[in-house]
Amino acid sequence: MRLVDDWRAVLRKAWSVKFNLAATAFGAAEVAVAIWQPAGVPNGVFAGGAAAVSIFANVSRIMAQKELHGTDK
């Protein structure tokens, strides 16, 4: 496995990375809800959010992004 030449720029600017971080946060929130069971928060809300954001991450992975033009050679 080999990193792209400008991997730091990809980490900072790629929407797929941002969406994956958001999906991770939603997943962690779902675990927290399952553990602490706060009133008024139905089960699966954050899991659904994580699934939706993961779809955006996959779509954004294949879309051209002006900010990253030329970073992946």
C-alpha cells in the first residue's frame, strides 16, 4: 500500500474524509445512547444518521473536487 503524494491535503480537504469523520461521530453517539439510554432519544436515530452520512462519503469519494485537483497523480 502506498499513500498518495499529497496525503495531507487530502486529509484536510476531501469531503469523503469529512463525511467519514461525521459518520464515526454518529456511530459513537449511537453507542452512547445505547449505554446511557437518555430519555427522549429513540434507538437507531444516530445509526440512521451514520448510514446516511456514509452514503454521502461514498458518493463524494468518486466525485471530482476542485480543492484536490492535481493532488492524486
